[in-house]
Amino acid sequence: MKRFFAVPLMLAALALTSVGAESGVALVASEVRPGAGVTEVRSLSDFVPALAGTPFDTPVYLLGGAKDEATAAGATDGAQAAGGAKASSAPFTAAIVAGEHANEIAGVLAAYWIIERCVVSSGRLAIVPRANASGATWSLSGAQAPRLIHLDGRAIRYGTRLSNPLQETEPDPERFVPPLAAASFAPLAGQEARNLNREYPGSPDGRRTAQAAYAITAMLRAESVKIALDLHEATMSSALTWSIITRKEYLDAAALAALDIEDTTGVTFHLEDSRDEFAGYSHWEWGKMGVEAFLVETPNPAQPKDDPSVDQLHHAKAPLALRVYVHLRAAKALLENASAMSGADDALVIEGFPSSIEEVGRWLEGI
Amino acid sequence: MMRQYRIRAFFFAVCVFAALAPMAVFAQSSAPAAMLGTFPQPGYITSAGQTSDAAIVKVLANTRLKLGFGYEISAKPQAFAGSKTLVLVLGASNKGLGAAGMSLDQELARVKAVIAQAQKDGMKIISMHTGGTARRGEASNKIIELCAPVSNIVIVVQGGNADGLFTDLCAKAGVPLVQVPSIAEAGNVLKSLMAPK
């Protein structure tokens, strides 16, 4: 009888070891093929060392001018030495974060496109394509076995909305309240403690998901990011599909982007206000830091249960190429309009966005 | 027998025509010719339902089409004094209402006051719905039922009228309905309605 239990226990221990062993950096490196536009690769553990080697550590790809080049130039002419003008001489920097929910793969793949194919000729772009790499190590349909979508000879993990519970440092609390929520905030289910997009601005000594949130927040600060995009997907029937969510002060940039997106993709977006009930969300918490933050939602036909029978690539209403293409055109439109409206025309120039759904389809399928 | 058949055929043809005529009138893709250039400037945009989509109509009208409309998402009646055309952007957003600290009833009261003031001032009213199915539902329908019948014309981006609510309301009230495939096209219709400054 004891032997009967010993084998499953050993297997469980092995599974725990294996899911805990792989660094998120290695996981992402196995999926993406960085192109010539990538000038530097960092990781979240540069900002929270405790994440090093864990499944929560994940790469930050940097494209464009080095942050230090401009500040060094400022120092040469004395501005830096005088303690002023550092911010104005630094390259205009934007960030794109995807994969906060590892099942929302169109955003992840859009980020991979940029890492592989885009070049930043003016300014600087930081990309975190798998913000919650732990979420990519498991799936609702297969416990510890992540689902894989095979694209162009590579296996892309279709994970889940939350961090892998076996990789967390603490069990879920009974109820969860985002760190900076108002006293009147209605507590969420305890598992939401593993939802990266409820944990901002994060905590350096909290559970792993909170540490990852803190590291992303620290990266935005360290890079002096002006505009940040957060790429997501929602259930087909959700009112959030084809939407941009942002704080009231950035609605005009989002509105202009929505018109551009419609022009280029034929998809009509609507806008949603960010506000204090979104405590812990990227668009609300990053916005508090003065970052122009926008969250983009496309529809995912497999959500909310991550139905493995759904053909992501060729779904009749929401094929993957369309969703990735729209994310990319939305990113282009938001970055261009937000930077122009903040008086920084041409401060950020990114080349290499796709011009058609077919182009994205060929990239996905390796045709 | 032949005569009876002809009468029946004639009667059938009249019925078909009577049934189709309103559709032709109320589901156009461009503004009726008689209305082109007849909406006086200046225009003023506000939401009906606190939808953030009003911001899209604002940048469409002002940044893209250079119409120079006034704008306030939750304008009070006194805000548009001197304006001649009121553009209502329809759609209830629970998030938007929450952000404005308003209940749906309070928003309905504000919109009623806005409409009453516009009618008192002899303003023309254009209702626009650009948010598709995301801006439909019980709360949005109350807003739409309030605004569409009192408008001079309604412009809806397809998807928002998938169930024919706008078609029904406009048909009953005798209000022309323009249904377009995109927000950009809705902007073109809006521009075509406005009189030169």
C-alpha cells in the first residue's frame, strides 16, 4: 500500500522540481528569435534579484538607442554634471508588455513579431513578451503540461491567466485585495493573487507574482518609460473585445489610435475608462506613475475555459493572424498618436510593422 | 378570374412596396439629399450614457474633419449655449457612469435636460452610435430609446443595430437612420450634414 502511494508522490515531487527548475528566461528564449533590432536583453531579475533563475524571471528586450548614450552626451556638455536635463536628453522610451495572462497569446505573438522584425531608428522600446512566464508553464486542460501551439517549427506555449500555483512561494490567500486599492474595494477571490494584472505596482518581498509586478514597475521607472502598452485578449462575447482601456487624460490619444486602427484593419474599436476600481491593473497603476498607459483587448475564441479544441490559427471569426495583426497595428497607432500628442513627434520611430493580415499569417505558419 | 388575379397581384405589389419603403428610408448608408448641409454650425458633442466613445467622435469631428465642435462628455445644458447643432454620442458605460459618479437614472435625467434645452433653443439633434454591441444592452437601450426619437437624424455604425432597435425606433418616430460600416464613414456622414461655417 505504501508503495502504491510512493510512486505518485515521487512523480509529484519530480513535477514540482521540474516546474520549479526552468527559468522563465529560458522558456521565452525557446520561443522567440530576436532580430537585428534588439540592442540589449535584460531580465526582470535585474530589477528584483530574488527572481533570478525562477520561472517568474523573464526577458526584457530593448530595441533602439541605449539609455546611457544620451545621458552620457548630456554629461559631456555639462548638463548632467549640473544635475539637470537628464530626462530631456534621454531617448524617448516606450514599453510593450504582453503575456500577463499567458493564454492571451495574440499579444505575446505580437510582441514576438516586434522583437524579431522591428527596428527602432529613433528612441527606445522595451518589450516584455511573457510578463508572467510562470503562467505559460501550465494549462487548465492539462495541469502541469502546458499546451503547445506549433507555429513555423516552434512550439508556443498556451498557458493560463494565472501564475502556476506550484511555483508560488505562498498558497493563495482566502481573499485578495490589490496593493493600492481603496479601503472600500471589494476583495477578490484569493487566486487573483496570482493574477499579474491585479498585483501592480507589486512588492519586492511579496509572493513571486507580486515580485514580478514590482520588477516590471521598476523597469518602467528605470527606463523612464513615457508610454506603455499592455496587450491582452478577452472572451469573444465580452464587452471588452476590440477595446482600448486608458485613463481619462489619455482618451484622445486612444481615440485617434482607434480611428487609425479602423483605417488599417477594418476593425472598429471602442474605448473604456480606467478608474480606481481598476486598482492593481497596469493601465491604472502605471498611469499613476505618469506613464501614458493603454491596455488593448482582442477576442480569443478559446477563452474563458481555454478550450483546447479551438483552432486558434484558422478560427472563422477570430483567426490568430487577425488578432496579432490588430495588436501590432494598435501598438503602432497608440505609440505614434500618444508620442505626437505629448509633443514628441518623431521621437520614437519604429519600422517593421506588418502591412497586412496575410503577412502575419505567413510569419505564423512559416510560409 | 383574370381580373381578380390582377387585383390580387396589384394589392400584393402595394403591400410589398409599403413594407419595403420604410426600409429604404430608414436604413440608408448616406444622409438624405434634402438634409445635406442643413445642420447649422457651431456644433456641440456630448455623450448620452457617459460612453468614452464620445472621445472618438470628438477627435473624428475636430482633429480629422476640422469641424471645430465644442465638447464635454457630460455637458450640462448651459454648456452649449450658442451652439446650433447638438451631437449626442449614445451608449451607456457602467465604467463611465461610475467614473462620473452618476447612476443611470441621474444620467438619463441629465440627457433629458440636455435634449429639452436643445429643443427650446431650436437646435438640431444628431444621434450617433459607434460602439457596436459593446454599447448595447439594457442601460444603453434606455439611452437609445430616449434619444433616437427626438433626433433629426441618427447615424449608427453597423453592429450597433444588429437587432434592428434603431430601425424600429426611427421608423416609428419618422427619423432618418443612416447605417454605416465604420466610424470613419460615420464621420463623413456627419460632415456632409453640416452647413458651411
